[in-house]
Amino acid sequence: LAETPERVTYGPKHVEIALANGALASLLITDTLFRANSIAKRSRYVAMVEAARALGSQVHVFSSLHVSGEQLAQLSGVAAMLRFPLPIELDDDDDHDDDGNEDSNDKGGTEGDEANADGASGSPDRKRSDNTTAR
């Protein structure tokens, strides 16, 4: 695969397109996606696995407790090895849930929630280090 990177894709939209075009050889998915808080999100990934199996693709579920599952979770939690390359052109913004959240795992936080250099956080109701409320 290192020699043919066009035969690998990741992100739910890209994988769904590959699945719809019959290009999926193997589906790689993290177990955390099946434990998502949103029923719609869980159903989406269960349907993806069922469709991949119906297509004759291999399905590999990775544990979030293993380093391989952690690494896959950093790539949205879902990836695919393709039978043939597909010219998939999607913006990075296209790999978001219908509710606007990035479609990865449900750990609850995002990079914007981390404190910045002056002690303020991405959340408006947290306080800054100088005891003023961030707005």
C-alpha cells in the first residue's frame, strides 16, 4: 500500500463512496464508533459494515484499547483498502456528521476545547487565568 496510496481512503464519506462504487476490499473500523452516543451515528457504521460484508469485503474492527485502534481513531475511525483506485475529491469539511460535529470518535472534546497560551479555553463559560470570563 505504500507504493499505491490511491488504493487507500479514510473518513466516512470517502469510505461510503468507495463502498457505493464496489471498490472496497477491506473495511477498517474502530469499536468506538459502535458505542457512539448518537443512535444515528451507530446505525450509520453498522449499515456500513453490513454493506461491506454483503459486497464480499473483509471487515476488521480495531479495539480502542490497542495502539492500532488509537491510530485509526486519529484518522476518523474508519478507513478502507480499495480493490482499485477511485478519483474521490471531497473537501475536508465533508467528513462531518449531519449535526456539524467532526465524524471521528465520541470522546467529547475537540482541539478547540484545549486551553490556549493565555489560559483561555474554547468554551465561553470557562474562566481565564486572570479570573475574567472568556467571551
